[in-house]
Amino acid sequence: EAADLAAETQQTQEMYGLNNPRTADFGSRCLLARRLVERGVRFIQLYSGGNHNDANWDAHGDLEKNHSFHAGNTDQPIAALIKDLKARGLFDDTIIVWGGEFGRQPTAEY
């Protein structure tokens, strides 16, 4: 039942970007996370990216292009999750940590 994202209103699905191929994947993860928080799940991990350098944040070249691409995939859905948690009174009891395996500068690779 918790994983039935179709049970959400069209407005909610659009807020999370489920109607946009670019944001639908991460948007569905964020929406599922909100549904799990509502049901009392205490720890949820979301992952953004794939298993190849071009498909994840761990770029080793053309960082600006890579990071702009991935930020574009995640910006709307994560903003929707935060907005939705606030609207439902769940944000004050939620910790959101956004990070990576190590610090990566936005335009330089060392």
C-alpha cells in the first residue's frame, strides 16, 4: 500500500515531477520516502544516480555538465519532498542529509 504512488493526487505527482521523464525516477523515490515517513519508517535512504560515471555524480571530467544534469534531475523532487513534509507537519521531526562519498568541487577535479 505504501508503494502505491498512483494513490496520490495528480497535483502531488506533478509536484514531485512524476510527469516529467527527467525528474520521474528520483521524484518517485522522494514521494515514496514521504509515504514511508507518514507510516513511521525511521530511516530512509534515497540514491540519486546510476552505476557509471555518466550516470552518477562521481564525474571525472566535465563536472559542470555532469552536476548540472544531476541537479536538474533532483532539484524539483527534493524541493517537493521538503515542501510536502512541512505541509503535513512531518518536517520538524525529520532530518534530511544530502551528501556524497567525499567533497567534489563544482568545477574542478583534483
